[in-house]
Amino acid sequence: MITVSSGKNAFTMIEVIVAAVIVLSTVMVVFATIANTRKPAYDSDMKLKAAVTGRKVLDELRGRVDKEMWEDAAGAWTEGEHQIVDVLGALPDGITGGTYTVTNDGVKGKEVTVTVTY
């Protein structure tokens, strides 16, 4: 038997639209939060890769120190700017390039400044 009730059994169109807007807003906030937390993590990862690459350049140069290399007029220890790819052979993923600059410190020493770009 079918009965007709005068009570409200469904949602109105306005209630459905308001609920959809609330759900959509919540989803957008969640996705925006996730996107904003991923970028700093990526930047930190790239800074760490750049620091490790710089350390590798310095370690490689330190391993090449000998009397002939130190005094070689065209070697890796000559004053001026040099490409880090010349020392490492290949760059790690995400590292786009970089240089190292050698300067004499005036006391038979050398100062090396490494710049890594990512």
C-alpha cells in the first residue's frame, strides 16, 4: 500500500548547492595545503644536492693536490673561474651547472669558492 506523507523527505536544491560549495571549498584547501608543503621539501632537497655537489668538487680538487698540479699553469688549480663539470665529469640530476673560483691567498695557499646552480 502506498502512503503519502506531508513530511519533508528530500533536500531542497539550495541545500544541495550549499553542501557542494562547502565540500568543494574543503577539498581545495586540502590540495592547496599539500601543494604548499611539497615545494619547500623540493627546495630543501635541491639545496642538499647542491651542497653535496660542492663538497664533491672540493674533495676531488683536494685529492689532486701535488706539486706539479699546484704549479701547473693550465691546471685545475690556476687562478680564475673553472667549470665544476670539468672536475666531476658529469653533474648530478637536478644540478644545472656551476663554477669554482681559485684565488691565491698571498702565502702560497689557494682559496676555492664553489658556486652550484640548480
